[in-house]
Amino acid sequence: MINKICTLLLAAFLFTSCSSDDAPAEDPTATPEVPVTPTEPVVITDPVTPVITPNPSLTLPKSYRYDLMHNGSAVLVNGATYKINGDKLVECGDGVAYQQKYTYTGDLITKIEMWANTTLAHIYEFTYENNKPKSYTIEYVMFAEFAYKIQYTYTHNNDGTVSYERKLLSGKYQNGDEDGKGTLTIVNGNITRDDFVETLTNAQHSKKESLVYEYDTKNTFCKNIKGLNLLYFLQNTPLVGNQCSANNMISKSGLEEIYNLNGSIRTPSRVIYKTLFSYEYNADNYPTKVTDVTGDNTTVGPTTFAY
């Protein structure tokens, strides 16, 4: 359309120029014409896509890459790029297989949508009270036959711990999970321990699962993303690349303890897995690379970070 308009304007201009060259000499006795002010031309523009510009004064994540190694060779490579507007996360994903889309209300992240290709898979929604997390729900919507909705509610205690309750709102749990209650121990913005007790359906016992974390004192990859620090309870999920803690996780241990319904211990606490994380940092103490080593000395990764 714009090319057609330009062609017509050019033709009109050439026609006018040629006509002026061939015109007779002006009659000095003729009454001069009153000049006519031309109207503004109509400009046709294409829709403008909003500009997404990260704050250049902040160290912000650009991308990460994960290499799954086997016998010294990468057998699987994946990762994600980040779209950030100012200091707010807009999208995170590989743009093909999966994508995470973020919604803010003010400075708080209130929704995250996880997409598989072009299909919406999970919806995470968050509520807050006094700038502290109050609840979040996970809803799986990709396949109707497996659809479910789970809610976590949080109570912030005077001793600094956070009590929470997990409840199934609709559908059914996957992977054998159950309703239950837990407690988060938080130190300097990091979850150092997560104790969760669930009563197993149709069973005569309950199970206590504990996750114990240790951290370094360096900056995290996503430190400067607005609102992410309030979602510390997501650090053991696939969201934002497990980057919701205040510092970098250097170890994670899983413990399990089984109780009889009368409260007596049926199976003493035992470590069911442990993973260590080894980092490399840049001059500003942000991680550039991390390698995982599992309890059986299997090396996983590395994951490399770009800013």
C-alpha cells in the first residue's frame, strides 16, 4: 500500500513539473491567484510492536545453555533466552519447545504461563499480603484427562519460618503426591530447609520429606529481576531456571522419614539423594558456569550463563 501511494505521488509530481515547463508566460494584467495551503498528507504506518528494553545499568540474564554430558560428549543441549523490559521478566524459554510468559501487577509477579510449543500447559497464579507470598496455584490444562489444580497457602510465623499447606482443588495428583503440610526455614532470603508431611491415601502411615539446602554468598543469575525474590518457594521447580533464591545453591539433600499414624517412627530418617553444585564466577561475582555432581559421582551439566 505504501509503495502504491509513493508511486502515485511521484507521478503527480512529474506531471506537475512537466505542465509548469510547458505553461505560457504569465499575463501581468491577470488577477493573482490566492495561494492555497496544502493539507497534511495521510501517512499509513504498520502496527508498532512494543519495544522491550532491559535496563542497561543492571546485570540481567540474557540466556543460559545446558549440556547433558555422557562419556565426555554432549548428548542433549537445551537452554533459554530471556526477554526483560526494564527489570521485569517478560518471557523465558527456547522459543520452540517451551516458553514461560510472566504477568506483573505493579512490581509483583502474579501469573506465569508455561507453554509447550504453541499449547498452554501450566498456569501458575500468585497472591500476596503485605508484599509477602500468600498463596499460589498450579493448574495443568494441556490434556483434559490429566487436568488438575493444586493450591499452596502460606503463613508467615514470628520466628521467621513459613508454614504452608498443599491441597488438591480439582483433578488428581500426579506422581503419587498427596495433600499435606510443611514448614520452610528461611535464612537471608534462602530456603535452608523444607519439611513436608503427607498422609498417604489408604495407608497406615505418613511420610515426612525434607529438603536441605546450602548456598554460597555470591550473586545469582537472576538477582536483578523485579519480584523474583518473593517467589523463593519455586526454587525446586523448572520455573526461571531454578533461580529464585538470594544466593547460589551449592548443595541439595533429600531426606525421608516414615511415621506410623500414632506418631511413632516406622522408618528412621535417611538420605535418599544429594547433589553438589560447583560454580565459576565473573569479576562481579555472578555465575558463568555451574556443574552438578550427584551422590553417585555422576556429573550433570554444565550449565553456562550469559548476561
